[in-house]
Amino acid sequence: MMNRLLFLIAWTILLFCSCKKPDYQNITDNPELYRVTEKKLNDIILENNFPPVIASRNYAYANIAAYEVVSAQYPKKFRSLAGQIKHLPAVPRPARGARIDYPFAAVLAFCHVGNAVTFPEGSMDEYVDELKLKAKDAGMPSDVFENSVDYANTVAKYIMTWSKTDHYAQTRSASKYTITREEGRWIPTPPMYAQALEPHWGEIRPLILDSASQVAPPPPPLYDMKDINSQFYKDVLDVKSIGANLTKEQKHIADFWDDNAFKLNVVGHATFGTKKFSPGGHWMNIVGIASKTCNADFSSTVCAYTETSIALFDAFINCWYFKYKYNLVRPETVITKYLDPDWKTYIQTPSFPEYVSGHAVISAAAAEVLTYQFGDNFAYRDTSESEFGIAPMSFKSFRDAASEAGISRVYGGIHFKNSCIIGTSEGKQLGQLVLKKLQMKIK
């Protein structure tokens, strides 16, 4: 009896020891590491003033690289995106029998791509060096370290080679937007009077959509400031009226979802810029909040970030295609010309056409993916804007947040209400299309 008891005790101790993770895996196989890495890229994008559409490209390719490493670790849990993204060829798999720390490799692949698509190039080098040093100090075996670094580099280089065929380079030298005197056509707005942002972004190759125009909104109301009974005239009056009677709550909502990557402040004769996360960056931050709230593991966290970034990338391409198809004037331009020359928007008007609302489209697309990833009626507290001095907000669901993000642009005075309503509907369709075409989790 005593021998049997000793055997059971010894077996229990052996089992416990065998299940305990090595010290280095407490660092690498940790979803907080991925959230911190994602935030690092977000901060670099903010600091270097990347516009929202380009930022979405940075997020998408970096996360896809990390996800492909994760899918190599768990081929029975996660499907590779090769073939699901129809123009993405099969990504190399690791050498058979090679000992690899996959979470470590996923983070390194993310950083490798993040380094390549941001500027100044190499912005994440110091962070990567610190991570490698921590892994070594925590006892990661040399063969595991070398194999992990090699595999991360292999996947990252493969994703970068593929990314260069998305027509981005060609758009860098494409023609600029033409400003004309045509009534109802978008023109630059104060105080920056900046040229139109990325007028050719609709030519970028989507990841899931068959074409940029696959999910199409109806045309906007016909521009007409002569007939006071026209729908357009009524929409203009609506924005003006709402802007003149904003409540404290509506101002908070407008500020919370402002997400202006670069705001030009004018005080007397002095000007200075302030920066925030872009709209896409705000939603990537929400992914991290949701992941932490539900205590998602490393691989599930990577999956959520990746699918959301894909939805954001395609949503921006889709939205930008229609912005420059319709080239609709902003409310500010019409109101100050025809109704009140002293009228001011509550937040700064961005430098691209009005229809449809980009924030409404991308927010609704992201919300559909996050609802799938974390569940419907997922309540959370969004602290994303706290570092900019804006109080947090609580939401009953991701769709609730997306709806508020859309209407916030009306409160800010930069969009017509119709553009936000249509944009939210368009984004929802986009998100559902992403979920239909991407089967990342194997059930």
C-alpha cells in the first residue's frame, strides 16, 4: 500500500514538472506580449504621422505574418490564409523536427514586417533586440532560439515579397486630385487646406474583396443648394443645427472618436500639430482590450488581431474607392459659403471627400469581426483615448461602439448623417463578407 502511495506521489510530481512551462515561455507564450508588440507598432505609426489608409496596410501585413506562424504551430486549430486570400500563395512551413518557439517566432515575424512597412525603417529594432535578450536570459535553448529567428525571418520575407504586388508602389507616383470650380465637388478645407489624401487608394489590391467596388453604397443625394426642399439642402441644415446645439455627451463622443492622426492647431499667429491614433489604430487597440478582458490565449489573440486588420484594410480600400468616385463636398465648405461664413466644425475636417464616412465603414466592418471573435453583447470599457486626455467610454457591444463611431462624425460637423448611416450599413456588409470568406478557426 505504501509503495503504491509513493508511486502515485512521484507520478504526480513528475506530471506537474512535465506540464510546467520553461521560464522563457512565460515571456513568449503570453498574449500580453503580443498586445504590447501591437501597441508598439501603433505608437510608431502615430509618432510618424501615418495616414489612416496606410496605417491599415501596416497592421494587416504585420499581423498576417504573425498569424501564418501561429497556423504552422496549430494546423488543426487554425487554417493558413494561403488560398483563403486568393492571391496569397502557400507560406513556407518549418523544417520537420525543428524545435521552434512559435509565439516568439510570431512576434519576431510581426516586428520584421512592421519594420519594413513603417518609417524610419528599423523603428522596432531596439524592441526586438530587447525581446531576444530576454528570451536568452530566461533560458531559451540556442537551437530553439536560432530556429525561431530563422523561421520568423522566412515567413516575414515571404509576406513582404507578396505585399509588394498590391499596387502600393504604383500609387506613390500616381496623379494628384484635381481641384475644380464645379459646385458640390470636394475642395480642401481649413485650417490646413491640405491636398486630397490618397486619391488612388481604391486601386490597392484588396485581401478579401474581389474588387474595391464589390460592396457598393447607393449614390449620395444630388447636390442642390438652390432648392430649400431638396434632400441635400435639408442634410446641410441638419449638420448645421446639430453643431449649434451639441450636448456635453455629444462633444465627448465626437472627441472620443475623432482619431485625427494629425490635427493642426491654430492659436493666434502660432500653429502646432497634435497626434492621435488613426481610426484603424483605435480599433486595433479595442482588439487588445477585448483580448485582455476575456483572457484569450496567445494564438486566439493573434487570430483576432489578424482578422480585424484584414477587415479594416479592405474597408478602407472600399470606402476610398467611393469617396473619390463621388468626390462630394464637405458640410463645412457648403455651410460657410451659403449659410454662415463664421460657422465652425467641432472637430477638424479631414482632407478627403465626404461620401461615404470612412469611420462608419471601417468601424462597422471591425465590429462584425470582433463580434464573431469574442461574442455578441460583449461589454467592455474602451480606454484607448485616455493617453490623449479623453475620458474612457463603456459599450454594451462592438456594434454599439461602431454605431456611435459613425454618428460621432455628424456631431463633429464633418459628415452628413446619411453618409454615416449608409457607411455603417456598408461596413457591416464588408465585415460579414470577410467572415464568410475567411475560415481561420477549424471547428
